[in-house]
Amino acid sequence: MLLSPRHRLPLWAGRALPYVLNGLLVGAFVLTVAVTVLGLPVPAGAPPGIGLVLLVAAVACSASGLVLGALGLRFRDVFLVPQAASSALLLLTGAAVPRDTLPGTPSCDAPASRGEGEERCDVERRSDEEERRKGEYRPSS
């Protein structure tokens, strides 16, 4: 498959398309049951946005499955990578462990390794500087 003379994008899209359609159908079915049986209120203008979210989620799940399958082939172990990915998702999303019980975010004194952490620390530093100028400085904990 990788050595075929065809372009890879249509090949991978053709592989993912049935799973994307399945994800869309399952998501639409679950949403329909939630609205009819459980009485989930859906505003009048929400269905296009909900449909877009369902489409993005189905494409993302199919793409992650393709990536995990490719990594499993690369490492010649089809169980290690998906197990590590599912464990990380369970821990980081709060599905198995409530997010409130997880350790907090690192303080701004620690070196930030990601843009979000750096921006958060920058905002905290700016607010601290503004409080110092006003004479109301209380160090953030």
C-alpha cells in the first residue's frame, strides 16, 4: 500500500471515510436519543454547529486511529502505543480521575516549556507589576 504509485491522501481518506461516516451516524443517533428520550434542550440555531462538531470529532478520531495504527506498524508493536495513548487520555481528560484531584499547574517560577504556560506566567507577571505600581501588591501563590 505504501509502495503503490497512487497518491497517499486519497488512499488514507478512503480508508478513513467509512469510520468517519460511522462516527457521524453514531453521534447523530446518540444526540437524537438524548433529545427525544432524555429531553435534552437544543436551541433552534444549534444543529449546524452540532453537526460541525460531530464531523470534526469523527475526523479527529479516525485520524488518531490511523496515526496509532501507523505507529504500531513502525514500532512493530500494535499494543504498546494505543495502550499508552488511552492511558494518557484517561488521565488527562478527567474521564477516570476527576480533574480537581490531579496536581495543579506548575508555578511561574518553574521554567515553562509550552506557549500557554509562558503566556499565563506573562499575564500573572504583568498583573503583579500593575499591583506594585498601585501599591496593592500581594504575591500570587
